[in-house]
Amino acid sequence: MMPGKKVQVCLGLGSNINPETNIPKAIELLRQFLLLESISTAWYTPPVGISGPNFVNAALLTHTDLTPENFKNEIIRPIEAQLGRIRSQNKNAPRPIDIDVLIWDQQILEPLIWEEAYLAVPVAELLPDLKSQDSEENLKHTAQRLASTSNIVPRPDILPQCRK
């Protein structure tokens, strides 16, 4: 990446340990480093691939001139650590916060965005016209389809001040 060139980044946030506190706190901490362009509604979702407490998930858009590695090491990992995230062998273990880079400079880094409502629904609020490389379906339609067969519920009370 050229120095000084800012790229758009879409982050996914998830928590199933005290999410009503940890999702807003993560956004507050991200604002110390980044200008947040838009933030989705928070969504209450069942865990995928494990049993355990339900998650709250959200997505946000920002820009950065950091490299992906520096972005993770200088912004994401310190915030996750500050909020008590301990990484273990079980990538689906309950956690106070998980911050993932879903899209970097128009490159989709998380292909599950087309398969899981907990990713598709919040990101579709921010990037509804995003197209899959595998089909002509845009993310808005994918999210509607996935939401119709899952137990995803909006939680506007968690991030009431964070609308676009």
C-alpha cells in the first residue's frame, strides 16, 4: 500500500460475555484511533458451531492508512486485550470482544459473510450493494435471505447513538 493512501475497512464486532457493555466500549476505544463513518445496529444472534451464550454482533466502516498487519497489531489486538479477550485454541470460545476485519480495500477477507446471518445482516446495513464474486446477488438480498432462516434479532438499545 502507498504511504498515506487511506483504504476503507469494514470491521465486525462480536461479544457473548457482557455484550451490552463490551460492544459499546469497543466502539468507544476504536474512536480513539479511527474516524468511524458508520455503525450498524447491534444484532442478537445464537452462537454458530458451539453451544453457549448468545452473541451481540455489529459492523462498522472506517478508513486507515495502516497496513493490515499494523492495523491488527496496533489497534485491534490492544483493544481486544484491554477488554479482556484471551485467545485460546477454541476460536469459538465465549469472549468479551472479537474484532475482525471483514473487508479491506474492497477485498472480502471473510467469505462467511455470504453464509452467516450474524455477519451478513449488520454488514448489509452499511454496504447493501456489495456483490459476491460467486453470484450476482448483492449483500442486502443475501442478508434478507439468511435472516429469514435464522434467529437474528435487532438490539437497537445497545447502540442507540451509533446510527449512520
